[in-house]
Amino acid sequence: MSRERGKRIAIGARPPANPQAEAWIRQGDSADLQKGDLYTARLTLDVTPAMRARIKVLAFTQGVTVAELLRALLEREFPEHTP
């Protein structure tokens, strides 16, 4: 099936959002905090490709994401001090 070159196909307007569906999607498990509610700062770190590979393999073998692995490491190394 071919289209004529330069012929544009109109796309209709986006359907209105269903507030109930949106709330249900965002609700998730009420016992869990949403990731965006807890982690709002981003940290960029340059590492060698070999180190990145080691981190990824370790995270995979532990069954966690790289972000979860590194957050746990940072929490151990930089605990929150309570007065």
C-alpha cells in the first residue's frame, strides 16, 4: 500500500482524559510511596565503562536496579545523622 508523497493524513484531537482512570494508574499500592515523591534530586556521576559494567552485573545478580543498588551504597556511606 503506497501513499502519495506530500499527502498529509489528519490526526484527530486527543481524547479527553478520564480522571478516574488517571487516579487509578497513579494510585498504585497505597502502602508504597511513589518514586517521584521520595526521590526528587538527580545526581550524575562519570564512571569508566568497565565500572559501569561491574555495577550493572552486581545489581542484576542481586535482583535490584542500578539506582536501588547505588542508593543503598550511598545510604550506608552517608547515613542521615539524627541529633
